[in-house]
Amino acid sequence: MARPQNKEDLIQASNDHFAELFQRIQSIPEPLRTNEFEFPGLNRSIRDLICHLHEWHLFLENWYTTGMNGEKPAMPAEGYTWRTTPDLNRSIQEKYSRTELSVGIDLVKESHERMMKLIESHTNEELFTKKYYKWTGTSSLGAYFVANTSSHYAWANKIIKKYENHLKRNKIG
């Protein structure tokens, strides 16, 4: 699926990749859903991926609220720069390290719904015109939503697919 360039495609891609994510999770035998698997930089579990997606939804909600109030949001998060995103992602993993997978799933489903409502509340022009909102800099609001929904979900699907393939290759589950 190509990177969304309009509101309709963004909604479709986000919902499709999100649904695929949960189909993949459901296809993994329940006892294996909590295992850690190799991931460049640090090992991850499905919970880690799900909570990672949720936390980035929260970041975008904060950027959006701050930016729409005429202020400059701290991106990616207070105390971090885009260059220190790996450190931020490690802090996210630690933050949710004691979270049950089922709780993480509930959290990401709720925050996904909020993302979709925000996207729905904008016109195509508002979403995909670069510099439409001052706080998005040279980018478009839609680019932020693409990065934190459809593209992020596609990334998570690739990671889980690698885990599925590992289980199949090693005849686990």
C-alpha cells in the first residue's frame, strides 16, 4: 500500500494496517504472545510494540493540542530530540514494562480511535497542505498522522511478521 496522500487513503490505510496488526496478534498462540523476540537495538515483545504505538499516539495528541493552541510543541517529547529518539523509545519500553498485553491492547485501540476522530475532523486540504498549520513547520498535518498511524502500524506488522516467521521456521507453537 502506497503512502497516503489524501484523507480517504489515510483513513483506509490506517484502519487496514491496524486491523492487520490484530489479525497477526490473534494468529500467534496466546502463550507465545508475551515472548520477547530479537529486534535491532533491543529485544521487544508484542506488548512493547503495542504500547510503543499507543505512546506515539499520545505524543501526537500532545503536539496537536499544543500546536492548535498556537504554541510550539516539544517534539518528539520533552527532554528529547529527533536524534535521541532511540533513548525515548527505550524509555517508552521501560514505562510499559509491567503492563499486561491485554491492557496495552485496550490502550492502543482507544488511542487509535482518537487518532481517527482527529483525522476525520479535518478536511483534505487541512491535512495535506504543507505549512497549513504553523506548528507543523514545512510539513503537513497529514504527514504527522501518516507517520503515527498507517506507517507506524505497517512497521509494527513487519516486526510481528518476522516473529511469526521465526516461530514457523523453528516449529514453535
